[in-house]
Amino acid sequence: MVESKRVIIVGIPGVGKTTIVSKVVDILKEKKISVSVFIFGTVMFDEAKKTKGIQSRDDLRKLTVREQKDLQSMAAKKIASITDEAVIVDTHAFISTKEGFYPGLPHNVLEILMPDSFIMITARPEEIYNRRMKDSTRNRDIVSIDAIKKELDVTSAMLSTCSILCGSPIKMVLNTEGKIDEAAKGIVSAMGFNNGT
Ligand code: ATP
Ligand code: MG
């Protein structure tokens, strides 16, 4: 059996992770590569609905850190059991909580997921700001452009530590306005699925 390629894709809310990942899946399926995608927050939310009675995915970050920690471990175990050729995890390097920036990928979660590589999606802060403002399907926190710059910095700081802990590389992918295909191709290539097929 072929070993799974496990990739963790991180980026701040509204940067475009889920949009790009769905394009990556289209490309991989065309290449007949079996792929599964887990939006980490959705896996946590499915569990939280059953056990904590919360109604919205965007309420997850309002749970206590302890509760979020337990939900993270449960989600990681579920994802680790999947053996497709490509396993993609769409998540945040940190979550803004009352207590401060809480890691989306604490050590115990990384040990369970054992990713081969990390991808950080970035974009111009002004574009991220506009994407958050325009997307009425979600209930994102609206913050200033300066605060978005800070979030990008915290993401790369958190991700460096993840890379060192796992010994797995980080690739930065820029999600330029209107250029989703380009960003998606960059990810497929970083995953090593661009040759031949
Ligand atoms: P979250 O972490 O909150 O789930 P996300 O990183 O998954 O956010 P998306 O939901 O994929 O972000 O994208 C946010 C919004 O930005 C969506 O409305 C999406 O259509 C738009 N968007 C994403 N990438 C681009 C792009 N390259 N050009 C234009 N619009 C984009
Ligand atoms: Mg998303």
C-alpha cells in the first residue's frame, strides 16, 4: 500500500485556505490520486455539537482552552486513522481566545498527525481584510489591517516551531486576489504530485 502524504495547511481566517484546498482536491482527483480533506475546525465542531451543544463553528473559539484542547485531540485521532494517498488538513496555526493566542497545532496534536509538510497560505493584509468583510457565509471577527499583520506574524512564528518539532518543511504560498488556481498549483507541486501524471 502507498504511504499517505500528510500535509497541514495553515493560514489566518479569510486568507483563502478552504477555497484553495477545494481546488487542490479537483487537481488531485484529475490525477486519480485518492485524497481526503479535513477542515480541523469542522471535525472539532462535529464533536462539540454532540458533547457541548454548541450551534456554530465560529463559537468553538469561545470554549475554554481546556475544552478546545480535548476536542483537538479527538479530531487529530480521527484524521490520523485515514490512509488515502493524500491527506490534507485545513487549520489555523493559532486561535484568538480570551486567554491569548492558543496554538492550533500543539505538540500533542502534531505527534498524533505526524505531517510530512506544512503549507502557510498568505495574502496581502488589505486583501484578507476585504475577504473577511465580503464573506457573509461566515461569522469572522473583523479586526484592523494592523491586527491582521500581527496575525500573519504569529502564524509564521507558531509554524516555525511546528516545523522544528516535526522535522517537516514549510512552504509559503501567496494567495493573490483572483489567482486561486496559481496558489493551488503551488500546493500540488509542494506535495510532490506534479510529475508525470
Ligand atoms: P477560515 O479560516 O475562516 O475558514 P479560509 O482561510 O478558509 O478562512 P476561505 O473561506 O477559503 O478562507 O476564503 C475567504 C473568502 O475569500 C471567501 O469568500 C473566498 O471566496 C475569498 N477568496 C479566497 N481566495 C481568494 C482569491 N484568491 N481571490 C479572491 N477571493 C478569494
Ligand atoms: Mg476555511
